[in-house]
Amino acid sequence: MSGHPDHLDASAILARLRIDGARVTASRVAVVEELVGSPTHHLTASELLESLRVHRPGFQESTVYRTLDRLVEVGAVTRIEVDGGPAVFHLASAAHHHVVCERCGRVVGVPASLLDAVAARLRRDHGFELRADAVTLPGRCVDCETEHPADVGGHGAGG
């Protein structure tokens, strides 16, 4: 179980791989279980590899990347690219957006409903449809804001 009602669980993700004709190897199962078991469900490939190597010291980096690519292909995982930083991977789920801390890079999923009013106004006033799977908002997490309150602009905020 993923711990989040909108996320796929490991068995559903592995079923998607099988339906798509992919082999379900022990390594792929390990990657899926690690991602599903993550408290945030938002990890870089490096974070995922580091976590996997705690219990499987020889786990191959290439296996993590190939598995993540395949999971993206079958729609079980989404890749988020944030301002030239490493891609963050997360479980496919109900429509949601992401907020990204400009200082530490933490990525948090937030309900799509938070931007419903903005999306409706964009549609009505500008004829523009907001993609629910692609909105990433920069900002500062509480930990970084508390640690550096005077640094209002943050890096990457453009001043």
C-alpha cells in the first residue's frame, strides 16, 4: 500500500508493466517497492538508488534509470524537470501540482483543486487550458524560510 489514497500501489504498477509486455524482474520490483514506500513519493533517481543500496549494496544505477524510464512510459510514474536540476520521479495519481523549494529542492505534491480558480480564469479570460500534470510552482519550504528569512528572492527566482 502506498500510504496515499490516490497513488497506485506496487501490485498495480507491476501489473501495468506486465500488461505493457515488460518483464517484471526482481530489480524492477525493488525499484517500484522503494518508490511506493517513500514517505514523499517524490524522489530523484540518485535518492532512489541511495535508498535501494541501503539493503542492496550492489544495485546498479543503470537499472534504476531504465526502470524509471519504463515506468514513465507505462504511465505509472511521472517525471518532473525543475530548473535544470535532477529530474524528480513520483507515482502517478489523481491530478495534482507541485511546489518546489528554490533553496533545498524539496518537491511536494499539492491538490489540483488549489489552482482551480486560476485555471478557470485562464480558460475564461485568456482561452488557455492549464495542464494539471505540468504545473510546478517555485517557492520556499518552511524549513528553508525559517533558516534564511532575509533571503527573500531565493536563487533562481530572478530577483
